[in-house]
Amino acid sequence: MVVLQLRFLLVPLLTSIMGAAQYVMQDAALMNYIDRRFLSLEKRLEKCNQDILDYVEEFRDFSKMVLSRLAGLNNYKAEVKNEVENLLTRIERAQRDIDYFGSVTDSNTCIEVHEDLVKQQLFEEAEEKKKLKLMLNASCDHMLAGIKSLKIVKKTGDKHGSWMKDPGKKHTKIYLLNGSVNNVILEFANIMTFMESNHTLKARRVTLPFPWEGTGHIIYQGFLFYHRYGSLNEIIKFNIQKRTITDQMLLPGAGRIPAYQLSPSTKIDLAIDEQGLWAIHAEPETGGNIVITKINHITMAVEHTWDTSCKSKGAEAAFMACNTLYVVYNFPSGGTSRIQCVYDVLDAVNTYEIPVLHFPKRQGSHSTIHYNPKEKQLFAWGDGSQIIYKLHTKQKV
């Protein structure tokens, strides 16, 4: 009887325990399922975040590419505009030549017309020379007769560079522009500060918004004029004190070939003399001969252009002095630099009677030579050395 009672009591108890165990197993299975779902969601979220990061990176790369293409298009637009203007100028010249040759025939009437045209042309050339003499100070009557001496002021920087004073200012500051591509000007209080061994520590650094190309830049009346790197023929006018771009221009015909064969990094060489700002370059249409252009340094407008007979082949540098171009030649391996081509824009100098002028006591090459009309000296950069040449001048005949 007792055993029967115990059996009746154990059956419900075991049933209850088995039911509880079944519920525990079901809860464990549910929790395991929920964990797997959460892990799956976390992986999907992680993949989604990675996809978003990849899309953002791709978009950044795409934006950089678009901005680069736009910058290139702007440069190409400026170059195309310049080429179109140059083409229009040449078309006008060709049209004038066609009109002239069309007027020449065998009839007496046409011969008379031809003579009239020649007289008219001579008259126009005379008037043009009068205008040029008014534009350029005709009282500038001295010419280079020799290079008396040299002084190596310092040896610092790369093989190529440029250094100068500002002939349009009364201060004695020295400016150093190192390298054929750079965007930092070093400004020194005077030449003594520049000559010190730790001169770079005492220099004022001026950073340009765009780097320069070549060594043909010039500083005049507080402004740096330079050929912008990466452009065909863009000249920038930069205010050194305010550190801002004041103006810019495109120089027609320039930038396609080096101004001097022995200084291939310089496509446009800017110069200062008693008359102001000039640009020296070469063009394929002139057979590689040097072209000089007078530029109004205030308005950045071209005032006049001359095709010279001076070759860019074998040339390493040039400078303007008193309306006259002096071209410096050398050997590809370096040697004694010499001036053997002179071009006076006002024809006041008989260039055929000028002897070859040699630079004294020095073997090597120059990457730039600039004339300082205030001090009547040449500031040159030769194989990393900063040099001053004193000049001997005489009256133009």
C-alpha cells in the first residue's frame, strides 16, 4: 500500500521535473537562435560600414580627379586663347602681304602704286620709330664697352637660381630665388647679412601662391614678375610686401621653346633696364632667334615686340641695358662666357662694329644674368655662385 502511494506521488513529481527541463531546453535554443541573429546583424552592419567607407574614398578620389581635370582645362583654355590670338595676328600679317603682292603688276600704273606703297611704308616706319623714341627714353645714350671685374659674393644654393636687388626701390635688400622650380623667396636686409654663413636664419621667407619656372624672374618697384610653373606663357605680378598677386598676363608667342639653348629651363627671361620691364624669349617661327618684348610693368600690357637676329643656339643668358639686348654665349660643357650678339631696338648702335666681350677670370656657365640700372652692374648666378660684374660703358655712336 505504501509503495503504491509513493508511486502515485513520484509520477507527478517526475512529470513536473521533465516539463521544467523541456522548458529550459527550449529557452536555451531560443537564446542560441537570438545570438546567431545578432551576430548576423553585426556582420551585415560591419559590411555596410565598410561599403560606406569605400564609397566615400571612391568619391574623394573622383572629386580629386575632377578638380585636377578642371585645373588642366583652365590651363588649356588659356593656352588655346593665346594660340587663337597669335593665329589672328599672323592671319592679319599674311593678309597684308597678300594685299601688297596683289598690287604689284607689270603696268606703269601699278609700278607707280608700288612706289607709293614703298614711300608710305617708309613713312610709317619713320613714324613708328618716332613713337618708339617717345615711349623709350632716347636720352639713354650709353652702351656696354667691356666687363671690368667680377666679385664672387657667395656660393650657396643649387646650380640654377637667381639673385638681385630691386632697382626701383631705395632700400638695400637682397633677394635670393633658389632653383629653377620653387615658390619661396629669401629676403635679406642687405648684402652683408646675405654674406654671413648662417644667412638663411636671418632671411625673411616669402611664399608664392604658385611656383616659378626657370630663372628669368625679376623684382622691380616692390613686385616680383615671374613665369608661372606649368603654364605656357603666363607672367605673374606679385606684391612682395602684401604677399598677393596683383596682376597677370599671357605673353604671345612665348613659352614653346627655351629662350636660350644652354639654359633649357628658362622659357621666358624677364629683364629690367632704364626703360622698365622687358621679356626675352625665342619662337619657332623666327628660326629660334631671340624675340624681345617691351611690357608696361603697371598695366601688364605689351607695348612693342622686336624680332632680333641673335640666335638662341649656343646662348646661356641675356640682359637688357639702355634699350639694347646683349646675348651671352658659351659652350655646352662650360667655358669663358662672351657677348657676341647685340641688338639695339632704336638702331642707335652699330652692332657690327662691337667686338666680342668676354667675361673676365672665370670658367663655367651662367644660369641667369640681370642688369641693375641703378648700380650699373650685372647680378649673375654661375654654377651656384652669386656674382657681381662691374661694367665699362661708353657713349653710343
